[in-house]
Amino acid sequence: MTPADHQRNDDRRPRHDGGSRSRATVRDTAGPARTTSIRQEIRATRTGTTHGGRRPPAHRPVSPALSILAVRGGGDDHGTAVVAPGCDSMIARRSYQHRCTDPVRRLIRTIAHVGFANGGGLRRGRHQDRVVMLTVLGCRAAMPADGQASSAYLVSTDSTRVLLDCGPGAVTALGAVSTPAALDGIVISHLHTDHCYDVLPLGKALLTSRMLGNDRFPTLPTAGPAPGDRPIPLHVPKGGRAALERLAAVFPIPSRPELDRAFGAALEIREYEPGEELTIGDCRVVLRPLHHTMSNCGIRVTDPAGSSLVYSGDTSDVAGLSELARGADLLLCESTLELPDDTSDGHMSAARAGRVAAAAEVGQLVLTHFVTADPTWLDARRAEACGSFAGPVHLAAPERVFPVC
């Protein structure tokens, strides 16, 4: 690097003003520079005067600070990568390729880099703005199809990774954006196979990676796991332990019995009660029973700053889900059906998902648990939800990323 390069870099560094909170200068293509934080930029895209103060003004352009969310499926409502006007695509590419062992953390850093490219910087420590992210791993109802995994969603803060449900195909999808070892906990909404079948492959993947990485077989919990090998908590409804142990017994590995310890050495099964509250990393997790054909819990995840996401699991319980989702920043809601299900233990339609979002006054709605990947069908479901909910409505897609703030 030449002296001139050093001078250019110095010119871009922010000047401190006696320890005041760092702010970024972000330019929209339609107006002058303004000073803001990354959290304010995310909130500003949906701030308005109606629907609990959360409706986004139609005239407001998308901030360049958020345009990098298009990377890895975070683009339009069919997962197409989109870079908003004013975003420096070269900066985005360089930032996205920045070295980091966890791609989800790398995405958070990329948002900060692009948003603060005009002289700001994301300050670490007690003044750091927190960004909570939802990454869709699988969004297919029932079994995987069209290259899409079944239900699986990764919620990430700067220090915690929580996996919500782990349906067929989830482990492969997780490997595309992170690693199983990066998880701090797993929460299963209910024990239908399309929401939990891949916990066994996940456990075996953890054991295999430890074996290959450490040149040894994982130790039994009774012998005391080695540093970094402690089992990951797997939170399941009552009866989950017996069901998963029966599943594991069907697929033994006689030549490598060490790899049969998925539940014990790799994943620690913890059965929860409906209504229970959990702590996973820096997140608080609330479990509320919602009617379905079997025991199902809606899940609310809240970070220390108060940002919250609510996941429906499978249910048609409009009243219960509305109560759980009250004031949440993001509602991730199943929308399996075209027509409403009037039974108390069925599935949600997109129109009813919209009504739940409106009643709960959530910040944004993400529809998921689809029976097809057909764009026309998906657009029709989104339109139905928009008929009931005035806020942002999105369609889940594999590897699509949503900010939860």
C-alpha cells in the first residue's frame, strides 16, 4: 500500500467526538446524506403513521444500508438477488468475501460495512448496534421438494445461533450458511417429521465432524466432553426423547458405534412443558401451546435489546398466535392453505396469517410452510395476506435473510 493509499484510508476514518455514539452517514439516491444507526436504518424502512406506527411510507426508497440483504437469497420475494440503487456492488462483494468462519456473522458484518461505507463504522462494545437475523433454511410443507428443505429457520444474534425446527434437508441447508457446531441450541415446535426428522442426521454430522477434526472419536458425556465438544441442547416437546431414541435405533452404525451417540454425546435432549421459558445464549425463548393435530408450541425469541421474532409452528389457532405475537418485530407464520381451515387443529391460510399479523401489530410478516414453489401460487398467497395486513409481507425462500429489529 502506498502512502497515498494510507492517506485515502485516513480520510475515510470517522472522527470521534469525545466518546459519543458512533453514527453512519448513509446516502439515499433521492436525497442528501443523513446520520443514522444501522438499527434506525432497518426500522426506518417500515416506520409510518398507521398500524402501530409501523407502516412503511410508499414513497421511501430502500436504504443502501440494507441492500446487501439481497446476498444469498435475501432479495425479492422469490429469492432473486437484488442490489438497491446507490449500493456499491464492489464493496458488497468484497465485504461478503471477508474472512469469517461463520457466514451468518459475516453477513452481519457486511451490512455494517456497506451501511457505513461513507465514513462510519460499527463500533463494538457496549455502544454497538445489535442486528438480529432470520435465515430461512427450509420452508416447504411436508417433505422436501423442488430443491427446498422442510421447515428449518436459523435465528442469529451477534453471539447466539438458535435453530427453530429441523425438518428433512435442514442439515444440508444449514451447511450452506453456517455449521452445526455453531449452534447454541435447537427448539422443535412439534414432533411431525417435517419439523424434526433431521435432528438425527444433525447429531451424526456433529459426531463425524468432531471425529475428523480431532482425529479421535467423541467422548461419552459420562467421561466428560473435551472443550468444544459439549452437547448442544435440543429442546423438544414431552415424549420427544422416546420418539427420537426410537428413530436412532432404526439406523445403527455397527462398524462405528461411537457415531450412534447422536443423542447424548452430540445433542442433549431436553423435554419442555408448554408455557415454559428457556434461555439459549443471550436469547429468551417463550413456548406457548397452539392447537394442532398434535402438541405444538409457537416460539417467541427475544434478544437482550428487546428485538423479538415469533414462529407459529403449525396451527390454525388465530387467537393464541395473535397473543403470542403481540408487538413482535417479525412474525414467521405458516400459510399452508389456500382456503381457511375452520377446525381448531389444522393449518393457517395466508389470509389468516395476515389477520394475525394485523391483530398483533407486528413489524413485518414472513409467510412460510408452502405446498409448492410455483411463483404464481406464492404471489397469490402474498396478495391475500396483504389484504389483511398493511405492513411488509414477505415470502420465505431458502437462504433468504431477514433483519429482526
